Amino acid sequence: MTANATDNHISPGEGARVAAVQRRTLAVLSTGQISGGIGVAVGATFSSVTVEELSGSTALSGLAGTATVLGAALLALPTARSSGRGGRRAGLTLAYGCAILGCLVSLLAVTVRSWPLLLAGLVLFGAASAGNLSSRYSATDLSPPGHSARHLSLVVWATTIGAVTGPNLAEPAERLGIELGLAPASGPFVLALLSFAIALAVVLAGLRPDPLLLARSLARPPSDTPATDAPLSPAPADRAAGTFRTGWRVLRGTPLAGRAMAAIAVGHTAMVAVMSLTPVHLDHGGATYTVIGVVISLHIAGMYVFSPVIGWLADRAGRVRVLVLGMGLLLGAVVLAGGAGAHDVGRVTAGLFLLGVGWSCTLIAGSAMLSEAVPLERRTAVQGMSDLVMNACGATGTVLAGVIVGGLSYGALCAATGALVTITGLRLALTLFRATPAETRPLP
């Protein structure tokens, strides 16, 4: 397992300064994540309603979520490429900048009442999700050995505030649009634009020195490292990092990274597929919108609230063990939810909560394992590929979920999902017996 940059030959004084930079980095990333999370949540909550209003078709409203996820997938590699070449600040600037442009296009679409233009804006809007996902990796660049999962989980946890706050800003957002002389449907996109602008400003002003460039400078041979009393200076950009070809080549030569990416993708696909069709399942059982909202809120809580605990556990018990735990939780979730009737809201709620916790295990432990398994200079390329695959699988999962539920049932969807996570979980469990001790032991 590849050590972090901070495990290289640095003096105690320099190590203390790196720790201070890391604390600042985590604070900056968490703040940006909160603001960016609000924008993503408020846009995701109301975009489907706006598409339905402009198109007059309920069937077309589902394309709003597909467009956003597609945008996150398409922008994953460009964000990684920018990070590899110019540092994390450059990558996040590209992501949030595209999201701001997406908000402007969406505002224009609402003004001229064009739903195809709105979908185009939502593709760019999805770049904010790519940025939020990239932020979690930024938290690991300067992490000391044995702390990367914990540091990553803190940034993931910050998403909770935005994810919970965003959907509850419906009325203020609508008022904002009216006060600006715009259509009420413009309000959420205005609020999202402001949120992304704040996240961008926080990153530009606060992410100095750039954690990735500084980590590269610390990873240089001892003769090239700065003296103890010299200022910490970032390394120059890596022009080869962040490309698809580079990421694929590294993955082919690093089986552990491939397993981590597969676990992240399967966990995300399972979560998105079941979660996206649960409101439909409950609606068929006569549940009110309020009840459905509570179920989804508890699911979101499961996704984020326990992130710090999961990060600590991944550092202490080992990444593979937490990935196996995550697959077990996902399996328990689909058994609970899939075995419950549409009227059994309690069991469905318990299943959705476990679904969120299982997803959190796969995302945090898998992301830490992926980052540590590859060389620092090629890390952004592999991270970008992982986010691309994760979002592409998520988008595919929502489409297949609709087909399965429409043609068969919600229970059949849960059964198919259960088979997928069981196979993945068993393969990961075999890793515990076949892998080298360095791959599975808890980090110091």
C-alpha cells in the first residue's frame, strides 16, 4: 500500500507545519462542501419539478436527475485532469465554475421556457457534484499515515449540512426569484448559483498552499526537499496526471485499486437504484408526500451522519473489512426494504437507513483504499476514473431500476441489487485471505 506524502523524510518542524496546513485544508474543504452541498441539494430537489412544469410531461421530469448525474460523470475526468496539472484548487475551480455556468443556462431556460435548454444547463450543473466528490480526495493529500479515511470522512460529513438544509429552502428560494423580478421557478437556481460562487471563493482564497502540489514537493527525494526553516513550497504541476489513459494503465497494474473502485461503483449503484424507486413504491402504497420525505431524509442521514465513525473504523480495522461490512449492510437493507410491502413504511424506512450507512462505508473506505494504493503522481487520474465509473453506474442503475420495477416489482429490484452486492462482498471477503498483510492490516 502506497504511503502518503507525509510519510517521507521530513523534519519534525516541517511535519508540524504540514499538520497545520492540513488542518486549514480540512476546514476550507468542509466549508466549501457545506456551501456547494446546499447548491446541489436545492437544485436536485426542484429541477425535476421545473422540467415537468416547462415540458408538461411527468415522464420527462425524470430526465432532470439523469442530466445532473450525467454531468457529474462527464466532468469527473476534466476535474481530475485539472487537479493533476494545476493542483486541487484548479480542479475545484473548473468544477464549480462549470456549475455556475449551468445555473446561468438554467435561468435562461426558465426565462424562455425551454426544457431542452434546462436539461443542458443541468448537465453543467452536475459539475458541482463532481467538485464535491473531488473534495473528499483533496482531504487525503496531506493526511498522515493511518488518518486518510478519517480526514476524508470529515469532508463527507460536512455534506450533511448542505443535504439537509437545501431541500428546506424552497420558500426562501421562490421569494428570492420573485424579488429579483424573475419567475418563481428561477429561485432555486439563483440560490444554487450563490452557493457555488461562495464555494468557489472559499476554495480560491483558502486552499493555499495547494495540498496536492505540496504533497508532491514533500514526496521528492530528501536532497530536493526544502530546509527545515524554509517555507513549504508546492511542487510544479504534473502534465501527465489526470488523463484517462494514465488512470487505466495504473488500474490495470494495481489490483487493489481496481477492487476499491469496483466496491465504490457497486455501493453507489445499489444505493441510487433502490433509493430512486422507493418513493414510487411508497406512493403505490398510499404514503403521503410528507411520509416519503421523512423516509428519504432518514436515508440521507444514514449516508452522512456516521461518516466520521466509519472513517475512524476504516483506519483502525482496515479498509477491506469496512468494505465487506458495507456490502453486508447494503444486503441487509435490500432484504428489509424488498421484503416489506408498500404499506410497511417502518421496514422500508429501516431498510433505506441501512442503505445509506452501507453506501457511506463503501464510499469512505473505498476512496481511502483507492488513494493509498496508487502512486501520488498518478493518483488524480485514478480518482477521476473512479468518480466517472461511479456516476456512470449510478445513472445506469436508475434507468435499469425503473425498467425492473415497471416490468416486475420493487421486490425484484431489491433482489437483483442484493445479488450484486453479495457477489461483490464475497469477492472482497476473499481478499482478506488472499491479499498480502500490507493490503489488509490496519494502518498504524
